[in-house]
Amino acid sequence: MYVLLDTVSNIILAIAIPLLVIFGVAGLLVGHYLKLKKYDKTIKKAKADAETILLEAQRDASKQKKDAIAETKQEISELRREYELDLKERRAIVVELENKAIQKERALDQRSLNLDKKEDLLDQEKIKLNNQKELIDADRVKANVLLGDSQRKLDEISKLTEVEAKEIILNSVRAKMTNQITQFMIDEEIKAKDTAKEKAKELIADAVQKLASDTISERTVTVVNIPSDEIKGKIIGREGRNIRTIEALTGVDLIIDDTPEAVVLSGFDPIRREVAKRSLEYLIADGRIHPARIEEVVDKARNEVEVFIREKGEAAIFELNLGKVHPDLIKYLGKLHFRTSYGQNALKHSIETAFLAGKLAVELGEDEILARRAGLLHDIGKAIDHEIEGTHTEIGVGLASRYKEPDVVSDAIASHHGEKPARSVIAVLVAAADALSAARPGARNENVENYIKRLEQLEKISSDIKGVEKAYAISAGREVRVIVKPEEIDELKSYEIAREIKEKIENSMSYPGQIKVTVIRETRAQEIAK
């Protein structure tokens, strides 16, 4: 039994083992086949995915190409628009230059016409002088005829020698002709003053045009230092946009030339120059220079200057202890800080005049505060004399009246240059203080040595004239008063002396402004009652 079972089991094993091998091989083949099927599906899917990706890539590429073309077209359009704007600006500049050239040409034509008119006037004056010369020559001929007749008559009726008779007649004719010539000169001078007013205006205008440039250039420019010359390009900007914006907003001309590390601001209004200077300094420090930023900085600088002006005016009021003053007058006082006269600061000069007037008022028992007030406001018209027509005294009187200042203040303003007589003691004191402040050594652009030499030269020129008793230079050298001997000099001779001194001063001295020559002839009769 056991043997049978063992045999059966061996047979089963013999049969099972090959079957297992066959089944195993079949399973491997089936698995390999299934794996191949799976790989085939994967490859097909990958191909399908690749085709999908390729299509999407082609679509994206086409879209990007279209976007790039659109962007390029937009850039071209923007460049074209920018080019058209630049072209338009250049055309505007060209038109502006053409207009300026036309204006200059017209000005030159007008100037040529004026010169022709002046030439005609000079020709007419020359003809008049020739006629006058002919009249004088005719008078001389008549005098010679009279002299011959007189000589013959003297020979007939007297026993005088020819030399003695000639001396008598010459003295007589000389005295007569001297009086006639002097009277003729006086009449002609009066006539010239009446008829040559317009011509004098034209000549003065020409003189101002020719001679003002040397002195004006120092008083109408401000120099702004820059860290390097590279900043000049930024200040100018593209096609000059920045510099045009600065000039338009500030009203000041910018001069950018070869001067190293400097920009020159040119303008007659010192306050505008100060605004432009501060604006330019802010822009240079900031580094951002473009029209929008320029406008912002100019507004800021203008506000700062207005505050600075008010602070200067308030400081002057506080320093002099004047009490309440109208806010507008305070602003005008602050503006005087930017004005100068012969190099002297107008606000400091006004404060100095106020102190001097106050001290003089105390000595005479007058109101010190009122004298200070009048002294401080005596030149207030200079703050706006470039904005309003009229002299600074007329403008100052108008301001004092508008803001209800005392009559004494208006009187001091009107009379401090002698244009009107002073009606109060304080007005006289303000005029004296003004002269003291302006004429003291070092106050203005003239050293004391030259000042003293000029006064001495004035007195010496006047004293050297025959018949002059004394000569005094007064009003800081702006006037010379000459006292003549009445027993030697008559009324007509006084005119001759004044003219002679005037000509000597003009020919031998150099001086600012004008010098008034006053000749005084006085006869005094004196007796003593005992």
C-alpha cells in the first residue's frame, strides 16, 4: 500500500513538474505580451501628447508673434508721435528765432531813422551856429569900423597919442562886448533849455544805452556755483526744455557759457534772481531736474523768499522798536534788503538813518520814535520803484498816505532829497541822517581817501578863479558853493564864473552823478550907531 502510494505520488510529481514549467513559461509569455501591449499604448499616448504639445506650441508661437508685431507697431507709433512733437517744438523755436530776427531788424531800422533825425537836428544846429558866427563876425566888423571912426575923431579933438587913445577905446569896446556876449550866452542858454528838451531826452537815452552796460552788469547778475560742468547739461535739458521752464517760471535769464563750474542769472529784479538762485541750488542738490520738478521747486523757493522778506521787515521794526506797522509796509521794508545804492544795502541804510534821526531828535527834544519811523520809511519807495512810474520819493509819499502814516513821515519822505522844502524839524533831521549814512567813509563804493581828494579838488578849482573869495564843497561833494567879491564881480560876471567852474570840473575831474555849481554875490552895507 505504501509502495503504491509512493509510486502514484512519483507519477504525479513527474507529470506536475513539466506542467508547472509549461505553465510558468506560458505565464511569462503572456506577461511579456501584456507588457508589450502596455508599452505600445504608452508609446501611442506619448505620440498623441507630443502632437498635442506641438500644436499648442505652434499656437503659442503664433500668438507671441502677433503680440510682438502689435508691440512693435505701438512702439513705432509712439516713436513717430515723439518725433512729430520734437519736430513741432523745433519748428516753434525756428519761428521764434525768425520773429526775434524780424524784431531786431525793425529795431535797427527804427534806430537808423532816429540817427537820421538826429543828424538832421545836428545839421540844423550847425546852421544856427554858423549864422550866429556870421552875426558875431558882422558885429566885430562894425566894432572895427567904430574903432576907426573913434580913433580919427580922437585924433582930431584931443592931443592924446595913438597908443593912449587906442587903449581907451579898446577898454570901452571890451567892456561893452563882454556884457553883450555874456547876455547873449544867457539868452541862448535859456532858449536852448526851452527848445532842446526832446533832443536832450534822446541824447540821454543814447548815453544810457552806451554807458549803462559797464555798471549794470555788476548789479543785475547773480552767480550760482555748481559742483561740475556736467550739471550744465541737466540744467539745459533735452532740446532746452529745462532752461526754458526755469526762465519762464522765474522771469530770469540763465547764461550758461564756458565759465567753469558757474551759472549766471541775469535780471533787473533782485527778488526774482533770489528765487531763481534758490531754485537752482535745490535742483542741483536734488539731482532730479525736469519740468514738473522745476515747477515744484520754484514754488517752494518763492514761498521761502516771501517768508524771508517778511522776517527781514519784522526784524527791522523790532530792532527800532516802532510798534505797529501795516503788514504791507513790512513786506516793502523786507524787499529793501535786496536793493543797493552804490553798493550800500538799502535796508541797512534805512535802519542806520532811523537810528541817526532818532539820536538827533532826542538832542533837540523831538519825538524819537516818530523820527525813527520817518527815517526807516524815507526810502520805502525804492522797494517798488521798478514796478510803478515815478521817483522813489513820490512812490514813498503815496505808500505813506495809503497806509495812514503820520504827516511828518510823508513830509520826511518827500523832502529828504531837497525836492520839496521840509515842513517839520523831523523831516530836516531825516534828510541830515540820510546824508550822514550815505556819505560816511566806507558806506558806499568810494574810499575815504578818494572822497577827501575829490572835495579838495572841487574847492581848489573854484578858488583859483579870479574874483572868488571862498568856495565850499557841500552835500557830500554833490554841490559847490562859491562866494565872489561883489566889488570886483557884477551880476553878468557871476554867470561867467559859474560856467567856467562847471567846464573846469567836467574837464579835470571824474565823479559819480552831478555836481551843482552855485555862485553867490552879496553886497552888505554896515554902519555902527554909537
